Amino acid sequence: MGMDVSRRGFLKLSGLSIAALATGLGFDLSVAEARGYALKLEGCKKIPSICHFCSGGCGLLLHIKDGKLIHLEGDPDNPTNEGTLCPKAASLQHVAESKDRPMKPMRRAPGSDHWEEISWEEAFDRIAKKIKEVRDASWVREDEIVTQEGEKRKVPANRAEGIAVIGSAEVDNEECYLLTKFSRLIGTPYHEHQARI
Ligand code: SF4
């Protein structure tokens, strides 16, 4: 009768069998692993970075060679994750190298069924014009309040209700400062962070 082994059990058994075989033959796997690791990273530049997936801000060490990400791992000196990473961060290499990743601004015109590449100048210009258009159309100049005496009164509001600004875990302190200034400048009261949604 065959043995009933789950997928997880099979992987465990395979690992144990290989380790047992290697030990039986006199190999020290840790030496081979360390050598493989060193060979893989030979000539790489080590760059500390931050994972962008959630608000945890875990530290990464990126190993780059010829402009290509060869390997990434948790940064042991980062007090947040102390060298550990969750599976999302471990998949970052595929995000960085994905051929589906847009590297230039894209626009899908009204009624069109496809995206077209546009220049950064055109993208900035269109965004600026749209912000102005929406801000003007949704501007609330006054609010009506009821005073303690029961009297209705108009008070200045001056806010852009049609625009919201959202930050992300990838935004650093200085960028957060600028983003907050931008929100206040254009007058939107809706200023949020990705991690709170
Ligand atoms: S490694 Fe995981 S927990 Fe840490 S910031 Fe990235 S997604 Fe969040």
C-alpha cells in the first residue's frame, strides 16, 4: 500500500532525504550554501532600501550588478525587521524586473480601447490642468452654520472638495512634508495614508 503524503509533507521529506544523503556522503551543505551565496553576489553593489508594500517600512539590502537586481534580502541592521522579510517583499525582484511594469507615463484617451505612451512633460501638463479644473469646479467658498442662538450664518470655508490626496508607505519624511504642503496649498481637506484604508 502506498504512503499518503501531503504536499507539505512531501517537501519536508524531500529536504530531509537530500540532507541525509549529503551528510551520509560526507558533504557539509552549509559550506556549499555559503560558497553559492558568495559566488552569486560577487561584484554586486549592496544598496539599502525600504520595502514599498505596506506601512511596515522593512529594510532591504539590494544586490545590484550591471544595473540589474541580482538578489535581495532583509537588512539585519534595520530595527524594524532585523533581517526578516515577509513573502510580499521576497517577490519584489519580480516586480522590479517585470516586463509588464510601465516605465513611462501612459494615457488612454476618452473612448479609446488602448493605452498610449506620452512624454513626462505632457503628463505633468495634463495633471496640472486637471487639478485646476477640478479644484475650480468643486471649490466650496462658504459653509452655512447655525449659531448657539439658533441663527443661520454663512462662514468662509475655502476648500476643494473634489480632490483627495493619498500617501503611500513608500513616501519618506521629506516627501510627506511636501505632500502635506501640497494638500494645504490646493485646499483639499481629504488627506490620507494608504495604510489606513
Ligand atoms: S516586508 Fe512585508 S511587512 Fe515588511 S514592509 Fe514589506 S510588505 Fe510590509
